[in-house]
Amino acid sequence: MKVGAAIIIALGMIVATAFLGTTLSASMKDMQTWNRVVTVKGLSEREFVADQVIWPIQFVEAGNDLPELYDRIELNSETVVRFLQDSGIESDSITTGKPQITDKLAQQYVGSERAPFRYSSVQTITVFSSQVETVRTAMQQMGKLIKSGIVLSENRYEAQPDYVFTRLNEVKPSMIEEATLNAREVAEKFATDSQSTLGKIKRANQGRFSISSRDSYHPHIKKVRVVSTIDYTLVD
């Protein structure tokens, strides 16, 4: 009985050792495969027309009589608003701000040369609209305001239009898919060149979306870009 029991125990140990060896071998192989990784980047880049525009229109006035200056500011503001409405821009999209008046005699430091006008003003009328093409058409007709005697401050930084693309959440899924497919194509090419087989994704980073103007001449066209970084395992 003792000899039989010893034989059974010995056979059990042999089987267990063989099974353990097979398991360790498979685990080591899996670990080696998991450690063989190729990191690739996938790009998705598309262009969209902005769906909102913020357009500050600024004009300047100057004079020595403050009440008369305010009257001219109000008159010119009405002219600008009427021009915008006649251009097809909705009244709810137009906001008239408070004029900024500067009294040159009240300034702390005044040069020896006396300014021709004591008061100067900057008035801002802002358009915030989703009628992007309508607003762009109005911009091209600003000469009408200049001909009416309104002095525009188009070169000021505060008077530059700002175009906004708000539909990023709508295009995100398809762009991420495109970037992922692009990354996989690169990874498959790498695997083929290295005589390997592409395995599973080990780690993926969606990447950050960026929105920029296509160029300085077409600020209403927005370039949306995302770069995804993906780690794939390689299998022999």
C-alpha cells in the first residue's frame, strides 16, 4: 500500500510539474508578445465653414463740444445699425455698446502741442450671428459706410471679426474613427515589414482636437485636426 501511494504521489507531481511548465511557457510567451509593441500615430484633418461669427464694428469721432459729439455718435450708430439690417442681419444679432470718450485735457500728461480736438471717442457695434455668409457679404459692402462719412477703425485688433466652429462634438466620432484606421494602416505596414503579425491594442490615446483658421485670408474656414496615438502588440 505504501509503495502504491508513493507511486501515485510521484505521478501526480510529474503531471503537475509538466502542467506548470506548460503554463509558465505559455505565460512567458504571452509576456514576450505583450512587450513587443509598435507605437503609431493616426491623423484626421478636415475643413469646415464656421457656424458663428462675432464682428465688432468700430468707428471714431472727435470734437470740442461733448454734447454735439454724443449726437454725432448716436446718429452714426443708427446709420451703422440700419446698414446691417438692410444687409439682412437680424436685429437681435446687433448690439450697440457704450462709447468710449477720452478727454485729452483731463489726462495726467499732456504734450506741449495742443490737440486739435479735446474729445475723441470710439464706438463699437457688435454683430453676433450664425448667418455667417450674410455677415461676410455685409463686410464686403462696408464702403457704403465710409462714403456716408463714418470713419471706421478696421485696423484695430478689437475690430477684427472672430469666426467660431461650434459643431466639434458632431464630427468627433467620425474623425476619431478615421484617425484610428489611419494608425492601424501604419501599424500593419510596420508589422509586414518586420515579418510579424499585428496583435491587439495595448494602449490608445485619442489625442487633443485643435481648431484653427485655414489661413489669414479665409478665417471663416476652420481646420479641425486630431492625432491619435495607439500602441499595438506584435506577434511572430
